[in-house]
Amino acid sequence: MSRRPDFLRPLVLSGPSGVGKSTLLKRLFAEFPDKFGFSVSHTTRNPRPGEVNGTQYHFVTAQRFKDLIDENAFIEHAEFSGNFYGTSFETVRQVQEQGRRCILDIEAQGVRQIKNTNLNPVYLFISPPDMASLRARLQQRGTETESSVQKRLATALKEIEYAKEPNVHDLVIVNDDLDRAYELFKKVAQGEVIVGDKLPALDG
Ligand code: ADP
Ligand code: 5GP
């Protein structure tokens, strides 16, 4: 099968914490084990139960993260909810060398920085249907303390404000019904040009 025009451009996935980015990605990698490569970021946060070093993240100390910044190892990096996260040049290079489409899962400060590089990705924003669902998902995931949920929700409002600015994202998918959202996400990941969803008002 011939490849769609956008297939070899990296795909930058962003959207508030708890919206379902990892869930969509997990499905995609399970359905297409050889087509896509996840850009495994470095982070200073602690692993959640079930997370494996080198798979979801490279888990590093704050000192190691600082050293990597000094070595100019990162395409972009940011502080999010009290921890540091960064995408290394090396991780993206490795994925691209394998001929796979590289998918990045990053927050808004990282998106801003990527826009000043020559990566030339497709920018996809995953939106919650409303703020109450986002809160419920963050709580139901069971990985955050109440104060961490609050922090992430406050940051979510800023990320949504940024997403509302013109030309920030190429496409929006609302993760309301997971199966519906996944079908759209799968098409975008495969490089199909689709009409996305409209960003909901998300004003409270
Ligand atoms: P993110 O990676 O964006 O932080 P996750 O993928 O960890 O978010 O999802 C957060 C929680 O929401 C998880 O418990 C997940 O099972 C749940 N979830 C994901 N998508 C949906 C959906 N469409 N409807 C209801 N719950 C969902
Ligand atoms: P979590 O702690 O829930 O895994 O991730 C928190 C936030 O950090 C999410 O919005 C995720 O997209 C973002 N993130 C993960 N890796 C990176 C990265 O390398 N750079 C940036 N800027 N954000 C990242």
C-alpha cells in the first residue's frame, strides 16, 4: 500500500493530562506494532505502577536531566506539574532511522518550542468533551493525589487557552467516545487527511 502524504512527518500529540493520549497511543501501537515509533521522553517524575524505564519514559534524576540540558541533548524540554520532561534528539533519530512514523506526546510549552525547530510535524490536539469528564478521568486513573489532580486541571485550562489560538494545531480530535476518537486518530496517524472535530467551548 502506498504511503499517505503526511505519513513520514512526525506527529505531535498534545492535550491536557488525563484526556486519553496514552490510551489512544496504546491502542495504536497494539494494532500496528511495526508502523509507528513512540518518542520516549526523559522525565524526572517517578514511574507509575506498570511503567517500565525506557518504554513510557526514560526516568532520570534531576541532576541527570540538568546535565542533558547542558549537553544540548533535547529538542525541547519543559517543567510540568513539578517535574521535568524532555524530548531528546537521539530518541527521535532512532525512531526515524527505523523508517517508522515518530509520535511525540508532549505538553504545550514543548509544542511552542517544536514550532521553532525544523521537525515539521503534524500537530494534533486531543480535547476532552468537557472539563467535568477530564476531572473524572484524572481521578479515576488513580495515579494522582488530589493536589496533583488540581495542579493538572489548572494547567489544562492554560493548555486549552493555547489550543484556542489560531494555527496552533492542524487538527483536533475530541475524545468523547473512545472507539470513535480512536478511529479518527488511526486515520491521522496513518497520514490520512481528515476533517477533525471542532474544539468544544470548555469554559467550565
Ligand atoms: P493522558 O495520557 O492523556 O494523561 P490517559 O490515557 O492516561 O490520559 O487516560 C486517563 C484516564 O481516562 C484513564 O483511566 C483512561 O482509561 C481513561 N479514558 C481514556 N479515554 C477515555 C474515554 N474516551 N472515555 C472515558 N475514559 C477514558
Ligand atoms: P504524565 O506525567 O501524565 O506522563 O505527563 C504529563 C505531561 O507531560 C503530559 O501532558 C505529556 O504530554 C507531557 N510530556 C511527556 N513527555 C514530554 C516531553 O518530552 N516534553 C514535554 N514538553 N512534555 C512532555
